[in-house]
Amino acid sequence: MPMSRKPRQKSQIGLYHITMRGNGKQLLFEDDADRRRLLSLVRSSLSRFNVKLIAWCLMGNHVHLVASDPDDNVSESMHLVMSCYATWYNRRHGHVGHVFQDRFSSTPISSEEHLLDAIRYVHFNPQKAGICPYGEYRWSSHLDYAERDPAIATVDLAFVRLAFPRACDYRAFMDASDVVVVRPSAGGRIDEDEALDVGISLVRSFGLSELSDVKALDKAKRNEILAAMRSAGLSIRQIQRLTGVGEWSIRKAG
């Protein structure tokens, strides 16, 4: 008998960090026309169900959204986005089969601090992935926060002004961040898809090229990096898988 799907966790304050992923990690976008189409569907579908878009970022094989959902309509709005985009993508590119990996995932946001962490994480995604500095990436809501032009705004500018009264407040918030930005989650855990990105970003911040380099370091340096990985939210099992360092060594380092 197939296992039943876990019910979606609800946010007590109606805020969510939403992720959509390509099926089998396939690319979701072939070109900018695809990106414009998905963003248009996100904006129109969320608006239809009274879900406010707070932040977004379109990556190659996944999409991040931060949204306010006071009426508990996020499931309906995301189902509409994904079904309409899948139809568009398959017709346009002659693709057959699923476009998205199962349903979307949504992490409930529990506080103002958690919300700001989610916005920072979403905007930092291209930089963390090694694509370009976050301020140079075209396909995120960063410009809405940095420029606040109502003529081209894609998110709720009233929220932007409430969270960051001046554009310089937002820039200072982003610039004060460390190089390694960890996916925020209600339980403080990083999922398996994000663990590799976080691990690579962290070891590179220590001047290493590969995760496998950690195992060959002297004990003091190795323990410093292992402790940083634990602090970043990686589990012992994830660190062991990524670095090849034994469980007991990781426990002692942390």
C-alpha cells in the first residue's frame, strides 16, 4: 500500500517559503520567455486567491517564493500555477510528462526574523549557487527591494516599505550577511537538495575547493570547519556523507 502524503504544515501567521522543483531535477526554463510566463502565472494566480507575493527567485531547476496567505489559499494558487505552466511548457517545447517534481513544498514562517531570513535566502540563491552576485541576477525580486519602482514592481511594495523603510536599509541588511546563507526552516533543518550547496559554499569560504578536502586537513582546522557545518544547520549524517569524515569525529568537533 502506498504511503499517504503528509499534510502541509500550516503557518500560524500565514507566511510561507515555497519551493517548486523540476521533475528529476530537470530544467524548468529553456529561455526568458519561459521565465516571464511562470512569473506572470505566479503573480496572476496568487492575486486571484488573495495571496501576496513578498519575494521570489527563478533558478534553473527550481523556484523560490515567499508569500503571505491570510485565507489559507496557497495550495489552490500553487496548483493553478504549476498546472498552467506545465501545459505551456509541454506545448511550447514538445515535452511529454511531468514538468514539476510532485507538489510544491512550503515551509511555514513563524516570526519576523524567520521571514527576513527567508527573503535573504531567496535573494542570495544565485550567489550561493555560484552564478553571480545576488545584485546582478535578473530573475529575482531583489530590484523591487533595491529600487521600489511601482511601474515594474513584482511584489507587494507596501510590505517592502514596512520591512525596510529605505532602500539603504535593505542593502545594509543584505550586505551584513555572511557568505554562507542557510535555507531557513521551521525545524532548523536543511533538506537534502540544499545540503550540498550549503556544504560547498561553506568549505569555499574556508579557502577549500572540494568537500573531500576537509577529511585531509589537520585536526584543528578540520574541527573548525565541521563545527561551522553543524552551526549552519547540517546534520551529522549530511556532513558525514558530504565529507567522508566519521560520525564520532563530527560529534567531537561540534
